[in-house]
Amino acid sequence: MTLPRIAIDAMGGDEGVRVMIEGAALARRRHDRFKFLLVGDEARIRKALETHPGMTEASEILHCDDVVGGDEKPTNALRRAKTTSMGLAVNAVKKGDAGAAVSAGNTGALMAMSKLALRTMPGIDRPALAALLPTLGESDVIMLDLGANRECDARNLVQFAIMGAAYSRIVTGRDKPRVRLLNIGSEETKGTEDLQDASAQLREARGLAMQFDGFLEADKINRGEVDVVVTDGFSGNIALKAIEGTARFVTDLLKNAFTSSLRSKIGFLVSRPATELLKHHLDPNNHNGAVFLGLNGVVVKSHGSANAAGVANAVAVAARLLEDKLIQRIAGDMTSLDEQQLGGKPVPRADSSAA
Amino acid sequence: MTLPRIAIDAMGGDEGVRVMIEGAALARRRHDRFKFLLVGDEARIRKALETHPGMTEASEILHCDDVVGGDEKPTNALRRAKTTSMGLAVNAVKKGDAGAAVSAGNTGALMAMSKLALRTMPGIDRPALAALLPTLGESDVIMLDLGANRECDARNLVQFAIMGAAYSRIVTGRDKPRVRLLNIGSEETKGTEDLQDASAQLREARGLAMQFDGFLEADKINRGEVDVVVTDGFSGNIALKAIEGTARFVTDLLKNAFTSSLRSKIGFLVSRPATELLKHHLDPNNHNGAVFLGLNGVVVKSHGSANAAGVANAVAVAARLLEDKLIQRIAGDMTSLDEQQLGGKPVPRADSSAA
């Protein structure tokens, strides 16, 4: 099987070309059938390729001079969709020149460009940003939305649940991933009306490839008891960053504690394999690659500060979603949902008071 | 100086009477001028007091048979404000029989009863639930609201900032605590209109006893760079629980790693002082005691699963807020804000679309 190639925005991210090319090369070392469309400054890309000889034959370069700025407003960046490395990488997916795009640039701009070029799938009102997080269980948990949509109504949340479950089936291999809605309590009466509506619709829907288990509080995200955590983009972003910040906080405390005395330092050296294991588990690079779900094409956002191993992970996520036909899976579930008209009731779009 | 006494709802919490009395006794061992009004089943309280002889002379018992259930709806509990241990403890503050109340019972019911009995302070529209969290810095950070108000407008957020700063001045000793609004980005254009309004008002206000530093993302809460994190109750609850869950997640991973091999086990034993330090820092009992701010009286919520040391902390929080005149401090700032009419502009109450 030949894999469609992956378009890489070589200019995005804090480190730029070198890390993006090195990441792609790393991913290719693990999966040697990968092909790439490298978008950006040709001279710099060629220079970066010098140290990765295998990459040259597997890659085509699409030159451009323009780059989306890290702090640029998405509306501003959108005007340069046809001239920037980010815009051209996304556009390659639209034109069929690539099967997926990976960028480490400005998240808002990438979302806006992806929406404009690829459009949302039939039945999906808004795309969502989804990421994998580590758990105490056997597989990662998927959380969405992480910031693409500040406010979401019940209908959005139901669609996110379907998109997240399709992604989780690929990641976990479960036929019916365990899906929950993030809320401030697990009782049915808790949270906003939109959360309660979404919960009722997911409970009633039949034949969806998921097991809906109701509400989840944020302290249970990592326990390994849930595969998909569905939330609005504001709460999801708060939860994601609180998790990232706390993981760093605890490891910083640990580092301080381990260097607080000679005895602690010796203990640290002896128990190094244990702390390395912890570090490996918590390293954000091992979970890099947030996906825009709900578009007619696969777009993966690599973290701006990811290292080459992180970029390689993001590239591998893109390849896997392509191979395992994420878009077709979501389309299948949407058809099933449409036929039921969400439990027989028409679902009007709620007003904007969703909170 | 005689301290006004503290009313203890002896019946709330997972462990009930024994832990509440033991906690109060522990607090009293550290501050022997504490006096208590112990509210609940007299026979069980007397039995629990047997093992704490010093407590008997410092305590009065207020007997009642009725207890608010952990899962009971607040509206239901409210009807029994005059017969339950929780209601009578709060009522003792209202009547001046106690200076503060501490309960480990149902949070929603405690909030409803406290609001009804004590009323909000002049100029405060809604009370908020505030708690202390550990940081990498020298002092704890205060976060509010943690779930008392699901949706908050700009005016609520400004009031929360004032209430949180007053609390922080007591905890940190700073004249102008560093205050920030929790948001999904630090740029001025990020987040909801209410967040942007609140930010503009806090920037414009003069003479407030705080230093307003703009927006904060959730991964920065524990870095020690901020003293007060202001947010709506939905996001605050998500952030708090994500932090608690992740701290537990990382320590669980660490425990697994340390028991994964003989070498790791030995390393763990050698470095025990370091891991004990970590455990101490992260133990939620050391940060127990969430405060309802904005009421005409001090009410402290102890975590339902807190142990005696945790209850002692909650009691100490109540005593400290009384001694350091929290309510008078908030009132002072509200007066200053009123005189400015929030930067000269009347502040209409926003509609309910706050998210």
C-alpha cells in the first residue's frame, strides 16, 4: 500500500525548519513508506535535508517566502492563504496533492485556513481540536474541543462526541470507546442546559459506535476510566493547560526535593530508571499532535515548542488517521445519527447563551 | 485577646463527628485560645470529646438530630436550615453566637444556607468559593470562584478580584497581591466579552489594594507568579479538579515507577525524605478549607474526605480570617471602588450569555 504523502509546513514552530525536517525524518525512519511535501523556504529546507539523506528522495519541496507569524490574527493570516507555507500545506490537502497536513504554527490561523480550504464534513457544524493525554490505564484519553470553539451548544457537543469516538476507535482499538461530557459534577442535574441536553441526546441515540457514560469531573480525566472527554473549547483549554501545568509543577517539585540533600541526590541516582519512566510518560512530546476533527481532510497541529521526537509523533498521528480512514469513520456515524434525527426529535440550534 | 468562637458542623463530611472533633482539637493544640460551638448529635459529640479532654472546657454543644445529606439538593436542605447541624452552625454566625462556621457537608447546601442567613455584603452581587493552592513560589495562590456561580459577568469577576485580593493580603502579607483573570490566552483579545470587560475595569480602577496583571493561562496557576486567580465557577471548578487529578496522577505514576524494580525500591527508600517533602506539599489536607467570600460572616468549607489534620487547617483558616478582619478589608475596597464608579462608567449587569 502506498501512503498518500503528508504536507509539512516547514516554517512553523519555535525552532522552524531544522526541527520540522528532523521530525519528519524520524517518523520516516520508523515507517519508511512515508512521503512528504515540504512547504517553505527552499534553500533552508535543502540545507536541513543535507543531514537526512533518506528524506530527499521521499520529499518534494514546494517553495514559498511568506510565513504566518506566531502572534498574527487569524483573519490577517487568512488573506495570505495562497502565499504562506501554512496556507499552501493545507491547500495541498484540498487539491489532493497530500493526504494530510502538519503544522507547528499559529493555532488560530491554522484552524481558520483549514476551515476555509477543507470545509466541515456534512452534518458537522464546527470542527474541534482534539488531543491525546496520558492516563493510568492502557491507552491515552482523547479530549476535545481544546480551544477552537469558545462556546458550544448541545448539538456541537454531540458532534464532538461522535468525532472523538471515531478517533478513539483508531487509537484504542475498542469498538465502543467510553465517552463522557466534562462537567462540574457527575449528577444529572449538574452543569449548563447545553450539557444536560447533549447528555440526553447521547443517552437516547442508538447504534452509535460508542458507550456514553454521562458526566465526568476534571479530576477523573487521567484515571483510565474514559476514552473520550467531550467539552467546549473554553473549558477544554483550561483543563488541558491545568493538566500540563500541574504535571510540570509536580516534576519541578520532585526535582527540587531530589536535590535538597546529598541523601536525596544519591536516592535519585539509584532510582533513576523510575524517574526516567515518569519523565517519558509525562513528556508532552510523546503526546504531541492535536487534530482538527470534522473537516474534509486531516490537519494536525504540532506544539510550537515540540522537539524532533514531538514532530515525529505529530507526523505519525497524521499518517495513522489517514491509513485508518478517520474521515470515513466519522461520516458513517453521522449518517447513523441523521437517520435517527437524534432520538426522533429535531434538534434546533441553541442560542448563543451556551456556557 | 479573646477570639470569638467557631461553630463546627460536627455531622458533615465522609467520616463525621470523630474527624471533625479531632480536627478542632488539633487546631486548638496549636492555638489554645480557640473556643468552639459544636453542632450536632450531643451523645456522639460527647463520646468523641472523651479522647480530647482539653476540648470539653473550650466547647459548648448545640444539639440537633437532623443532618443535611451529601447528595441532597440545596433547595431541599434550605427548608431545614433551622433544624440541621449545618443550618444551625451557619445561623450561629448570623446571631453572633460564633464568629465563623466550618462544615465538611454538602457544598451546595452550605452555600445556599450561608447566602440566606448571612446575605451578601453591600456592593457584592454574588459570593464566591475561594481556595488556596500550592505553588513553586513562597506563598499559596488563591483561586475563585470554584463552583458557586456557574456563569459570571464582568461585574462579578471584578468583585471576585477584590474579595480574592483581600484574602490574599492576609495570606501573603503583600500590600498589593498580584491578581489575574483566568483565560484561554494571555493576549488582550482572547476570551469572552465579560473577561475583556472585567480586565478593562480592573486596569482602569485606581486605589485598589491589588496589582492587576491581566490574563493568565491555566498552566501558569502554580508557577508562583500570581497571588489571586479570578474565574467563573464553571472554569474554576474544571481548573481546580484538573489540578487535583493531575497531582494525584503524577504521584500515582511515581509510586508505580518506584515499585517497578528492586533498584527503584532501594532508590525510593534512600530518597524517602525527598518524596515525603513532595507528599507533604501536595497533600490536599495541607490546603484544606475553601472560603465563601462576599458574605456578612466567615464560612469555611472543609473537604468531605479531609482527615483530622485537614479539618484543623480549615478551622485555622476560619480563625485567621476572623482575626485579620477579612470582611472589613473587602468592605474597604468596595467603598473605594464605589467612589470611582468603576472608572467613571456605570456598569450595567450583563445578560446571561456570559460563558
